[in-house]
Amino acid sequence: METHLTQPNPIPKGNRLIVAVDGPAGAGKGAVCRAAATECHLAYLETGAIYRALGLLALQEQIEHPEALAQRAVTMPFSYRALGAGRFRAFLGTEDVTDALRTEAIGQAASRIAALPAVRTALLAFQRRYGDGQHVILDGRDVGTVVWPDADLKIYLTASLEERAKRRVRELQELGKNASFPEIYAAMAERDQRDAGRADAPLKPATDAIQLDTTRLTLTQSVDYVVGLVKSSLKRTDFACTESAIGSR
């Protein structure tokens, strides 16, 4: 019998700051958000890791049907944990799958299943619950447009395709993996097209997002800019944050 997942009711933000950071692969979202989360004492979620984790399970368990994938999304034992000193690791149960989730094969699998409406619906509630009552920063491709359309701060990070491909090659090489720039460039271009062209939650800046092109910026410059935005938001009286809760630079 075919089952249908219903759209979960939005969970109120309450009195916590929600920061939504979107953008294409290789724009620097992860590194910038991890640094901002560490410095500003925010819970952090790389939403793409959820899809990658499901992509990994789909390959391991040979799950292909959209409804079966959606049901597995509900039961998968995924967690994203801060280990101190700005380090964050992804887990399936007790297994650290951080490095496995970074492979190109898993990235492509994640992009394909992310285009399935049933899967996106199944994972939406998890993203909205993340962090419980904490201030939180989430990065992904539809955080500011779908997951948290009423986020307090929305940022869209981007960079040229060539620069993003170069960054991806460097990242893979630092992990000791072989990386071909032409292959990475082509795969990233294909992924950009798929993410932007999907009917459900396409990749695009929220109309009220602050857009930041990181092509010619160093990581430090990108981090400084985003941290400044977050700290300004945290100082708003409706979040009742103290300087000690914000952290100092």
C-alpha cells in the first residue's frame, strides 16, 4: 500500500536566533558556518549532511523507491556532534561517517534523492527541530527559502564555478584522495543545474537574504563578515543575549 507523508507543522522559533545560510557546493558555507557556530556559541547543522547520510544508507541498503527512502529518512540514526575546538562530526548511530559523506559518489546520490519531494518532507521536521532551544546556524540549499523562511538572518554564499571546483579539488587532495579538476568541474556544473532546476525547493537566494560572493575572499574574510552579522543579530534585545553568551573575537 502506498503511503504519503504530510507536511509537518512549522515549529515556532521561540526566543532563539535562527541563522539560515544557503549557497551552491564549494561556496564556503560549511567552513564559515562552523567557525561562526564556534565563535558565537550556536548549535550548527550542515543540512546537506542529512541528505548525504540518507544517500549513504540508500547505497548500503540498496534502497531506490522514493517512499522507501522517505521512510528510511524517518528512522535513520543520524546525529551531528560538536567535538570542541571548532570540530564537528557526522554520525550514523555510533559510526563516524564524516569522511564517507564527503565522497563524490555520496554527494551525487544525495543530490539525486534531495530532488524527491517525499524525502524532503520527511527530513524537514528534523531540520526545524534541530538545536532544541539553542540559537542555531544551518547551512544548505533551501534553508532560508523552505526550512526556515522566517529565519532571523539569511545569508546566501556563492562563488564562481571555477573557484568552487578548485576548492573541492584541494579538499579532496587534503584527504589524500585523487581529484581531477575537469571531472570535479563537470560534476559540480551538473549538480548546480540539477539543484537550481528541480521543481521542489530549487536552489536560489531568499528574497531577503544578504548575498556574499566569496570568489576573491579568503576564508578568514568570509568568516569575519558572517560572524559580524551573527553578532549584530545576537545583540538584539528580543534574544536577551549577553556579551558572554556571544563570545569575543
